[in-house]
Amino acid sequence: MIDASHIKAQMEVKGSDGKHVGTVDAVEEKRVRLASGGMYHDLDVGMIDKVKDGVVWLSTTAEQTTRSWH
């Protein structure tokens, strides 16, 4: 599991396919609040595959991640 302390506000979040999902707004324990499309969404830290070069990479594609948001 990813150490949430490595995730900072304003980091870009990308799906496993490299597509933009949103931007980190805040980190709260095991949840990441994400700003995307003028709305906020919470992601479980367990969805994060890695944090590399200032980007949060998810273990799911952008489409899989955002499917339930719309």
C-alpha cells in the first residue's frame, strides 16, 4: 500500500492508461480528495499504484475510475 504522506495537494492524478483524472485537493488518512471537472471526489488510497515524479498513478484506467462519477 502507498504511504499517503507522499501525496501532496496539487499533484496530478492519472489513470493506469496515462490519462488525466484530476488534481489532488487534500489527503485525509486513507482517502484522497480529488478535484476533477469542477467537482470533488474521494479516492481510497488503495486505488493508487504509485507516486512518481510528482504524479499520482492509479491502478485503474481513467475511464474505470471516473465511470461512477457521471
